Amino acid sequence: MTRAEVTLQRILQGNGAFCFVGGLILLIFNTSLQAFLSVENVDALFVIIGVFLLAYGAMLIYTNRRTQFVLPVAYLAEIGDIIWVLGSWGVLAFDAFNLSTNGRWSVLIVSDIILMFAVMQFIYLRRIHRTKNN
């Protein structure tokens, strides 16, 4: 594996760990988070997102622990991160859940972290393609 592939694997593992922990937080602290964000009756939404994040995070960690680099997983993560960031910005722009100030800041901070992963993944995907095309 090239150095860029190894680095991208580490970035994807970090992304997976962040998603996995986020899913656990959504599932374990469901009620507390609703109070913190000033939202009501989103139990099912938090559970669905939490379970998805657990599965997605576990998949990213598992597939990137292997010695063989799996490029389609990197593309999936890139697309998923972009969708997450755009969705978060939509929630903020349209005030979809009437979030408190704490809630808006929380969504913004998580979105920025996911954007950071997306940018790093994009940079290393480009490096991998440049290496293979030369």
C-alpha cells in the first residue's frame, strides 16, 4: 500500500470512530440531548440516526483495519460526509427543529468536524489517483 492509502485508512478509521461514538451518545443520552437541544418528540429520529451511525462507524473501522485498501469505502465515506454536512447546514438554515442556541452550535460543530474529515479524505483520494495515473 502507498503512503497516501495508509494515511487515508487512518483518516477513515478516525471518521468511523467519531461516527460510532456519536451513535452511542445519541442512543445512551437520548433524553438529555433532547433537553440540551430544546427539541421534543424526536426519540425515534435519534434512535434511527444513532443505530445508523453505529453501523456506519463500525463498517468504516472494520474495512480500514484490513491490509488491503478498499477504495469504494473511501468514496462512500466521502459522499456520506458531504451529505451529512449539507443536511446539517439545511437544518441550520431552515431552522428545521427550532433548535436552541446550544443546539445550533452543536450541529455546527459536529458538521465542521465531519467537513474536516471530508476535506482530508478528498485530498488523499486525489493523491491516490495521481499516484495511480502516473
